[in-house]
Amino acid sequence: MAVTSADVAHASGVSRTTVSYVLNGRPGATISEATRRRVLEAAEQLGYAPSAAARTLRRGRSDLVLVVLPHWPIGPVIDTLLDHLADDLAERGMSVLVHHGRGTRPLADLWRVVTPRTVVGLTAFAPEEVRAMRRAGIRVVGTRIDADDHDPSVYAISQRRIGRMQVEHLVERGHGRIGWAGPTDARLAEFSEPRLAGVVEACATAGLPTPVLAEVDLEVGSARAAAAIWREAGVDAVAAYNDDVALAVLAGLRAEGLAIPDDVAVIGVDDAPFARLACPALSTISQAIDVQAAYLAAATIAALDDDDDHPPRPPDMLAVVRRDST
Amino acid sequence: MAVTSADVAHASGVSRTTVSYVLNGRPGATISEATRRRVLEAAEQLGYAPSAAARTLRRGRSDLVLVVLPHWPIGPVIDTLLDHLADDLAERGMSVLVHHGRGTRPLADLWRVVTPRTVVGLTAFAPEEVRAMRRAGIRVVGTRIDADDHDPSVYAISQRRIGRMQVEHLVERGHGRIGWAGPTDARLAEFSEPRLAGVVEACATAGLPTPVLAEVDLEVGSARAAAAIWREAGVDAVAAYNDDVALAVLAGLRAEGLAIPDDVAVIGVDDAPFARLACPALSTISQAIDVQAAYLAAATIAALDDDDDHPPRPPDMLAVVRRDST
DNA sequence: CTGAAAGCGCTTACAG
DNA sequence: CTGAAAGCGCTTACAG
């Protein structure tokens, strides 16, 4: 069915060896220009595309980097990161393919199906899974949440620190009774828990009472209920899990007739594109995603090269973006 | 380096044939239970994972579906669609991998690298690219914008109709001078142009003057400038390219001191999660993405089965979601 | 019930 | 400068 190199060889009257040399560039060089052209033309005309499977089998490795995305909804942050990663790796001749880790199939099936050269995890891998992949000759570059070890293949922004920064900013702005707006989606616990821990910790450090917790989904009703609870408790500032939740909080507070930031201040996380468009414009924590993406790309390339000199980890680059909601 | 079936055969004292039979299930059945168990144990213990490349080469096809995403930023709509697709195909033993078509590499490199069984395009493919893939034995399921032919492998929501629906709703709400807020990102032209065409068309049909065009990015400044233009022109309703742009429009109108919807009404497209949280809550056009995803999955499976009975195309399922901005 | 052998399409030493 | 041959790891008729 498909065109093979033998077809090209036949069409151009040379051996498969020559076809391969022409197409891939030979080590010792020198194919007559006429032959070269004939082969190239035949390949072009037949629409020859080398079999990836055969090439991978023969070479013992593929040019594929598999990025495994976490189970949670991906937003603009991940989106940007993937862009950068794909660009950086393309320069090295690698292709990036993405697995959205939400289906029912386990990861294992996946990397077996495609034999990637490297697997980049934007979610945590189970240790036995990492072992299995390594055993199959696959490099693994991971991220882990609040990693406390020094495995250089693991890079993670401290979620806890994000929570702390939110509270520190609110305190700086003169607030003293903090509320926390967590997500309802349980898949986000991996992130929301350490963020909340940071919030709790910073409250304690600042000598404030423990924050008043509420879960908020992306409906006004849910946010309004939370707003009522916070009002009851005298909360004057809310740290939200992320900008999405913060947007709902803003809507809930407005619905309850509370003034922002005078009655209650609100801060999110991510600096999503819509944050500056909220009313009032939303204060948030930005994560300098380009820097992270560049690091991840560098780490992936280092893994490619079998290089044990992992690139230096970038600083967290977290920053408070103050707008009108605080 | 990696464990092969020969290693498993050796460890369990049988031939590779038997290993393969045990692992894949043989056609003629019957392997002694003892052998079976021994092989399984050896495979498990050695951490055997069959080489995808070898298997694909031998079988002549892979179990991979490659989804090619367009160049534009992906939002919750695509996200949901991928979820459904991955789930539906997993049931058929297929794995879904996603290519974010934003890198610098052409698509061609990609499908050559992975030999997918099917390529599903959420963006339009060039005809010669489709030919090349088909020639390589790959099934192609595509979507195209405002497709006017009857190729059953092509499914597309009429973008033009979306624009028409926006205007029809605005007219129904008593508005007569329409503005159009287009995206600044040129990559979105594929969608924005037909949507705008629909808007223009509907204005003409309703006997309204041509809409007043403005480009709006996700900054208040840009939206505010647009708002000034519309005010000048006496615009009393704006159809926005999508909910993101609409959100910016809301912010721009607020900044200009215009009341929504009394001075100017606004309608978006997508029913993004944040739409109901905007102030005021944003009216929009929803696209029933589940239905589309199910269709795409069905079409992909039909292609898998070499089935020429393409599933019936679903109705567009477009609906106006009226909220407070109109 | 199990093994020896062929062959998928490619690349690459090794001979000419 | 170019070709014949081996071998990557797998599956599957075909013999026993």
C-alpha cells in the first residue's frame, strides 16, 4: 500500500542503500549529482515517506517527545508552555506530542504505543511508572508538586509559596481576616492543597486567625453562598485558588452587594488573560511561564543528550500583579 | 537495553512464539496453564514492554490516533472535545495523541514520525497533505470551515451561521445599529472572517446599515478605543468574535461609561465558563460541544473500521444563551 | 501443544 | 561511487 524505499530504488534504478544515503545524507559522502537528483525526484514523485516504525526499530530510538498533561483542565498557562517546548525541541529535530491525561487509559499503554525518546510529565508520575519507562530506555523529565528532594529531573514551582504570597499581599494592603476560595473540582487537589497550606501558614506567621474556607465553582450561586459565609465571619480579603475561582468570587461578592476591594479584597493566581478585564480588574500572582517553559525545554534537551549537567533551575519568578481588586 | 520478547522466552524456557501467543492471545487457543503462568511471571518480573515500533512494523498499522490542533489558542471547548474523543477511542483500544499545530514544523514531519492509523484534524488540511497521508495508508478525518462539499469525512459548524444568529438575537432585542468586535490575532481569521460575513449578511437581511468594525485584543485600552468608535457611530449592540473578545468589550464599554445593555448590548460566542461571571453576565452563542465530540469520535471509529457508512452529521446545535448583556 | 523461520521497512557496516 | 546482506523486535503461518 504505502511507498517504500525499495520502490524509490526501483524507480530510480539504484539500490536501497543509495536511496537511504541520498535521503539521509551519508557519512562518507559522495553520490553523483545525477544519481542524487534521480532519487530525489523519484521519491518526490512517488510521495515516499519513510516508515516511522521501521526507522525507529532500526535506529533504536525515535525522535518523539511525549508530554503528559495532567488530569485537570488546561488553561492558557499550559498552552503557552507547550508552544515554547514544541518550538525549542523542533530546533533539535524532535517532535512533541501531547497526551491529555484525562482518558481512562493508564499512561503505561501510551508510552508503549509510541516509544517516545523522552517523556515529559507536567503531572506527577508514580515511581514504578518512572522505573518502567527508564527500563524501556525512555528518558523521563518530571515535575512534581512541592518536591523536596534534589532530583534534578524534577522541577516544580512551590504551590505553597504562591499561597503565602497571596496572604502577604493582602496583609500589606491592610487586611486582617482572610478567606480562602478553593475549587470544587477534586482533580485540582494536587495544587489547591499546598496553596491552601501556604495561605494557612502565612496567616499564622502574620498572627491572623485561621482563614475561613469555602469551595467555589464557576457559578454565581456557589460564589454567592461563599460570600455570605465570609460576610458572616467578617472576612475582609479572599485568596482564591486561581483566577477562574477569583472571577466567580468577584461575581458572588457583587451579588451580595459587597464593595470590592473596600468591603472585601480578592486576589487570584495565574494572571489569566481575563484577569485584567474583570470588574474590578483582578489582582493575581503571575508565574512567568516563559521562563519555566524554557527550563523544561532545556531539561528535556539535556536528557536527550544523555547529559547529566542538568540546566540550573530557574528562580520561581512569582510576582504579585496588583490591580483594582486589592 | 530494553527487555525483548526473546528475553522473556529465555527466562521462561519457551520460544518467542509462545511468549507472543500468551501475551496477545493466540487464534487457535490452548497453551498449558503452567506455561502461561510462567511466561506471564517472567514478563512481569523483567518489566517487559513490547516494542511499539516492531509491532507496528510487523502489523502494518498502529493503534494511534493523531489529533491535530489548530494554530490558535485552545480553550475549554477544544479541551472538552479532546476528553470525549480520548474516552470514546480508548474503548476501541486506540490511543489519542495530540499535536499542537503551533510549532514551526509542518504537519508532514509529524505523521511521518509516528505512523498514526488515523489523523483527525481540528483544523483544515491542505489537499496535497491529505493526499500524502492517504497514500501512506493513514485515514484522515477532517473538519473544514464552512465546507460546502459533501465529503462525509469533513464536518464543520457553520461559522457564518454563528454570526447570523448573533445579529438576529440583537435585532430581536430591539437593536438596530450593530458593531463587530473582531480579534487582533491573525491566526483566528479562519474563524473570524466567516463569522463576520454572517454578521454582515444578517444586517443586510434585516435592512440594517453595515456593521461598524473594530479589532479588539484582550486589553482594556484596545477595547476602550473601539468603544469610542462605536459610540461615535451610534452603535447600540456589539457582536463579538468570541467570549474573550466580548469580555474585553464589556470592560471597554464600562471604561467609557456606557451602560450595558441599555446603551450598548453585547453578545459573544462559546459560552465559556467565565461568561456567566462577567459583569453584566454575558449573552453568547453555545455550540453543544459534546454532540460534536461524539460525532467526531464516531467518524473516527468509522474510519478505523474502513467503514464507508459515515455516521450521520449532527445538527449544528447552536443556541443563543441570553444573559444580562443583551 | 510448541518451535524454526520468514518478513514488515529501514539503516549501515562491509565489500566490491 | 554503489550494491548485497545483516539485523532491529515483533507476529504468524507453517511444521512438527
